[in-house]
Amino acid sequence: MSLLTVNNITKRFDGLVAVDDVSIRVDEGEIVSVIGPNGAGKTTFFNMLTGIYPVTTGEIIFDGKALHNLTPQEIVERGMARTFQNLRLFADMRVIENVLLGFHTKVKYGFLDTLLRTPRYRKEERELHTEAIEILRSIGLESKIDSYATNLPYGDQKRLEIARAIATKARLLLLDEPAAGMNPQESEELLQFIQSLKKRGYTIVLIEHDMSVVMKISDRIYVLDHGRLIAEGTPEQIGKNKAVIDAYLGKEEE
Amino acid sequence: MRNTLGVFSRVRLFIDSRRAIMLPVAIAVLLVLPLIIQSQYILRIMVMIGVYSVLALSLNLVTGYTGQVSLGHAAFYAIGAYTSALLSTKLGLNFFVTAPLAAVFAGICGLMLGLPTLRLTGSYLSITTMGFCEVVRMVLLNWESLTNGPLGIQKIPKPMFFGTPLNLANRGLYYLMLAMVGITAYCIHAIVRSNTGRALTAIRDDELAATMMGVRAMRHKVLAFVVSAFFSGLAGAFYAHMINYIDPNTFTFDTSIVILSIVIMGGMGTMTGPFLGSVLLISFPEILRFMAEYRFVVYGAILVIMMRFRPQGFLGGQQLTSYRLPKHVVRPVSGREN
């Protein structure tokens, strides 16, 4: 059953049509990539999915319910979380605090519990911290819980951002260029990590420039160019697709 | 890495790593001190340090933890002071009734100011809060039928504790101040260590990312503002009953700046910073009293030097101690790496 269905969404900024009538479908447990040259509208597409931009027309259905034009907070609560193209960690917070923040919407104790440090508050905080450490362990950052996010090496910061998204209990992770700026060895590790996420039952939508990454891990690929969907299919089909090659490398002169 | 650290970071590490001993020792010293010190002049300074600690702790929640710079905190201080003073002089209510009411009223004012203005960011917010401070002062100055205008309110009674007036001579005011500081520090610390506190710090670091993690940024900013106004109002109420006389000129823009300077100097986003900042900035003018008006030059120079060499404040910036996990949570293998 499809977890995410996007039907004909369009985003218009005054005269500029950034995303034009795009439809995609993501099934549960899939890794789906959205690729395209610079300025193709990939990030705008993500920003609509996560509620940063309202959609001009079209609809987004997640888990059977309409999602378009909800606030980012409501979308996170429904189970969809993202990472950013340029890192947006909480730089002056510790690694573990960054992950704890991912739990934000799921915390049940209230303000009075906080002030009175009720047993309910203590119990839940204990559970949250244990769970945060568990997530950090699964991502290989458990020895760095005390570090400030800004002091981590680049690759670790990227992974921490994914850890934070996982902490929201999202079923669908939207990763915006996770391999950007990584060296081949780092992106190879990332690849394995994303595959391990799939095994753990996450559904993943990926925006990526690094074609070696995309071709290796995607189940299906959607290609955007100038805001339009120009191709979709398995990595093999996309690799041979004339339109895609033209969009990336330019058309051959006749 | 360790040997390159500044002296302040080392002091900080020394204090933080001995937290379990330092806190009880500090409390014990503060409890015993007034029994040794006989000079009412020094006691008064100590009580004022306490008042400013409460103001700085509350502003720190908004500015240090949430990253919203308010230049109008003297307004809530004034609202608390006037509310409590008027309730006690006009209705004859006891301080222990008027002070909480004053704090609640200041909190309500914080809510009313926060709702429209916290949509602003950065310097726009600072200017608006500064304007609010001036509006409050003008109201106090011109609403003569209620506030007695520039003449201020006189003969504000001392807090009565089971029939005994609390003053400096019987040390009652001092211990009352300690209780107030204690309650404020406890509440703010509790907030900071919770889910709410993490959301506030996240808003400071990256508001969009916080929003994308599900934090309702506006709601949290307003909450921080209200809590902050509440405790500033409490400090105001205490001040009014301690001094027995208030007028609008006690609560000027300068006062807001002093509170902000304390927060910045002590270290934004720390629990200990506001205390250190208050001790330094409140006792300094007294120590430098022989310099008369020139002391403001020294005061300014210190702030400039601070901004150049230690912008994060004496105790601010990254801490070297490990993150404090809740009890019974097992720490994974190694601690800090860098």
C-alpha cells in the first residue's frame, strides 16, 4: 500500500513555476530518490511535503490522510521528518540533546510535572534519555553524547541529523542530499546506514546529487527538471533514459 | 586540549565538576553570612544582589536560553513593584499576598506584550520591548490618580511575617530574599532541564529546524516571556517592600540595561552566570564609589573589554563537564572525546 501519494502538486512563486504538476507515489518500506539538475525544484518539492511552503494546487496524501497545507508541527506529528541540505543542527546543544529534541512532540508530561519534578516527569525523562542513547548507538555516535553538535566532524553531524529525524518516531524520512560534501568512504558508510534504516522498516525519500549513491540504493527514482517530472522508474531504466541523460548532460547537437 | 583552556573555563569546570558539594556549601555560606556581617550597608548590597539575581535569572530564560533579546525587563520589575505597593497601601494586604498577585499580574502583562511582539526577531524585538518599558514608565508617571505620578508611592509597609516586620536589622529581609532567589532558581532550572527547556534552546540555535522537529516556536517563546515576566514582577514586589518607597525613575531603561549586562557578563544560557554577574555588577558601583561618576566609565570599559575577549560571558559558552543524564540511565562506554 502506498504510504505517501502526491497528486499533481504545483508551486508557483508569482510568475515562476518552481514545481509543475508533479505526482509521485512512495510505498511502505521503499527507498525512493528524487533527482534532477540544480534548480529542478527538488528542495521546493520537499518544502511542500514538510509544510514550509503551502502548495499552490494539488494534494499530498500521507497514510491515507491529506497532509498538504498543514503546519510543519502537524506533519511531524503524523510521522514524517526531514533533514536539511545544509546542516541545521542545534549547534550549541549537546549531541544527546539534539536527539532528545526529536522526541519533542511525543513527550507526555506537562508543564506542572516539569516544575514539580513529579515521578511521571522523572520516569519519562529516564525513558527518553535511554531511548536517545539507543538511537545514538544504532548510528554509532554513542561515545559522543556529551559533545556539542558544532564540534562534531561533518560526517557525524550528517548522521546526527538523521538520528534527530528518527527520534520523531517518523515512519517516512525525507533526506535532503545526505551525501553532499562527503568523501567516497563517508558516502559509502552513509549508504550502508540508509540501507540499514530500510531494513528496520523506515520508508525513505531521498534528494541526492551523487549518482553513485542514488543508483545503488534506490528502489525507484523520480527525475525532475525545470519543475517537471521527466522520468520515473528503477535505477536501470533511469540510467538508460534518453530524457534524463539529456537533462543532465545537455542535448547533443543535431 | 585542556591546557589551552582559558582561566574562566577552568573555574567553570572546577565548580561544575564539584556540583554536589558546591551547591550545599554555597547555600550554607549564604545562610550563615548575615549572622557574621553586622553592617546594614553591606547587607543591603547583598539583598540587592539577590534582587538582581532574580531579575537576571528571569531575563536569562528569555535572552540566554531562548535567544530573544529583551531591552524592557525593567517594565515587569516596575509592574510588580507598583502592583504590590498599591495593593498593600490601598487595601492593606500583606506582602505575602500582594507579591504573588503582583507576579501574576506581571506575567499577564508579559503575555499581552509577548503575543503580538514575539513574532518579531532580533533587533526589532529589542526595540519593541524597549518601547514597552518606556510606555510603562510614562503610564506610571502620568496616571496620577492611581500611581501618584512623579511623587511615587511612599510608606510601603515591610513584609509582615506572623506579626514581625521583616527588615535588614533582624535579617528577615535577607532570608526572604534568599527564599525568593531559591524559588526562582529552582523553577527556571526545572524548566531548562525539561522538554520545554530543550525546545527553548533549540529555538535559539535554529528556529526553523526546531519548527521542523515539531516545536511550536511561538508558544514556547511566549511561555518563556511570561515566566520571565512573572519572576521579574516578584523581584519588583520584593524591592518595593524593602525600600518602602518607589517612583517611576527607579525603573528606567538603564535598569533594563543593567539586567541585560548582568546576563551577558555572567554568561548567557547558564544557571550560575546571573549570580556571578549580579555580584560583580551590583557590588562594583559600591566598591568604586570613591570614583564618583567616573565609575560609569570603568563600567563601560569593562563591558567593551568583555565583548572583545570573552563575548560568551565569564561562565558562558561550551561547558567541559559531561552532560548530566537523569538518575539510573546508564552512560555508554567512553565519555567526552574532545
